Amino acid sequence: MTKVGLLSDTHGYWDEKYLQYFEECDEIWHAGDIGSVEVAQRLAAFKPLRAVYGNIDGQEIRALYPQTLRFTVDGAEVLMKHIGGYPGNYDSSIRGSILVRPPKLFISGHSHILKVKYDKTLDLLHINPGAAGISGFHRVRTLVRFTIDNGTFKDLEVVELAG
């Protein structure tokens, strides 16, 4: 069983609440637009970090993290890309990978819109954790926590970050 803390679109903004809400997590995943190496370093110093770079991330972050990441955790194959779309409207840059070999979980960011949606056609769960930073049009900063247990996703929680 693996408890995951998921966030995206920090845009270089650091909030101590990330540590508070990810305290009980085994891993932290960042779905891109990290914004600064310092944010990534602070997360990685706290818990193991898996991340992809986003469209605003510079060369320093792109040298550390890939654009697309596919991995398996506790029996579930995961595909993560910052700009990825969502079920019914996957971005053309990732659509082929998803259709040829659908993961059990597809994670994207970019939109700053929190979305959890099941793709019945491909039998996959899509999660976009919204935006945890302060840059952008969103009014509420969010992150997500969930558990992967033998290929099953459970205990999904949405956390709204006030202030």
C-alpha cells in the first residue's frame, strides 16, 4: 500500500502546508510547472519525489525531470505528463501513448482545474490536482492525496489550501 501526495502548478511558490498535508504520504508526485528547483528540492528532501516538467519550467528543471513519466507503484501503472488533457479530450502529444498502452492512472496538470474522472473506454483513472501555487486564474489552491493498494485506488482526498 502506497499513500501518494499529488500536486501541480506550484509555479515556484512554496507553502509549508505541503509538508503538513503530505506528512503521512509515502511519496510526493508533482505534475509539472514546478517553477523553481528550490520547490522540487524541498519536496524531495521531505519525501521521495516523482515529477515531470511543465511548460513554464526552465532548463534547470528540465534537466532534472522528464516531460513524460511512466512507472508502476503497488501494482498500478501510472503515466504522468503536465499537458495531457482528460478523458474524451486527451492532448495530441500523449494520446497515442494512452491509446496504445493505457495506464491504470493518468495524471496531468496545466489547466489549474481540479478534475478526477474515470475513463470507461480505457479503464483508467485520470487525476488533475488543480494548482497548488498562487500564479494563475484559479481562486482555490488544491492538492490531492490518495492510496494505491494492489492496483486499486482508494481514499482519495481533495485538500483546499487557504490563504
